[in-house]
Amino acid sequence: MTGWSLLITLIVAFAGIDRANAQAINDIQIVVSSTDICDGYVPSQQSFVVYARNKNSARPISATFQYDSNPASQSFQLYDASLLPYTDRFPKSLVIRISAGATVPIGCTYNYRPTSPTPVTFTLVPIVITLAGAAYVNPSQPNPPPEDARAFAAFVLQGGFSACPSGGKPPGLFYLLNLHPYARLTATIIFIQGSVPAQIGNDVPPFSLQRVGCSNGNGSPSTVANVELVYPPGQKKQP
């Protein structure tokens, strides 16, 4: 094959891929429910489930969704699964494989976040979900490896509680936050020995949080173990 023939072949091949990807993008529809409230939220908070529908009844699609705050590109101070401080930043992206003809949850319209680096309360941050790309998947292609569950486990520190003692961390209450947009997060919280059990299991809905305990002193959390993601029925683990 000559150089020109190879070049023409590559151009045709890439054009075919682009057309297929464009069609796959057209086959994905994002729908915001007006009735399905996200677990862990009350109706007045207006956090509704966001779904993605694969309109193609014959071909599965691997879709890339972008999650951004509104206003865009906000950042928040959180603690990771090892109770170490870090900066959580928007936007984020997630690849989700959607079976042929399936409709799956992909997120919520609001997410809890702290109000400042030294918060006294939480705020509800609007989340905007957009489709960043899509491609058809061969049905015989193996499932992707599971996600790192620990990467979706974080803590929010809520200050302003006089009952919580001072110590190595800013005084306040820790809440376990599930950063995953559609999978539940289960985890075992390991506590510093005190007046509470040494371990407590937590089951946190997507984009939601649960109160854990004071940030310092006996009974404060020290780390997270046995972290797992529990996916909705029929939804496969993603890379």
C-alpha cells in the first residue's frame, strides 16, 4: 500500500469512527425527573434524580458525563477516607456504560458541600450534568474493572459545636459524604476507643451524607475500612 493509499484509508476510517461516535451521542438522552427525589434529601431541597437513556435498542453505549457545579468550577475543602484534608474540585467526569435501550440514574440535581474552609453549616450546590462523549460498545467486550470505592468516600467537617473538643483537627462534627453520583457507598468507620463502639457501619446514598461524630477526642473517627460501592439493579460497575 502506498503512502497516499494508507493516508486515504486512515482518513476514511477516522471519518467512520467520528460518524459512529456522533450517532452514539445522539442516542443518549439526559432526563431530569420532576418527581423522583434523591435518597437522603427532602422534597423541599429539590434534589431530583437525573437519568440517562440509551435510545438505541440494539447497541450498548459507553458515555462520558461531565459533572460541574453552578456557578462552574467551584472547589471545596473536604477530608478523604484517611481523614486527611484535600481540595475537591469541579468539574468532574465519569464514564458510564449503558445497555441497549436502558435508562439508568447518573446523578442528582443538588449535592451537599461545606460553605467555607471552616464551615458552620452545609450548602446545597446545584450540579449540572452534560454529555461529553459517547461510543458504541461491542456486547462481547468484557466489563471494565470496578471503580476505586475509597476515592468516593469523603468527610465534611461542620464546625460550631461546643460539645466537640479541640485537638489535632479543627473542632466540629464529621459527616461521611458519598461523592458517587448514582451508587450507594457502604463503609465501616473505625473510631478511636471511647464511649461509642469501635466500629460502625454506614450506608450512604449517592451524593448524600451521614453524621459520624466529633472530629477530636474519644469516639472520633480515625479511618474508613471495607469501602464498597453498591450499584443500582442492572447497572454495571464502571472504570
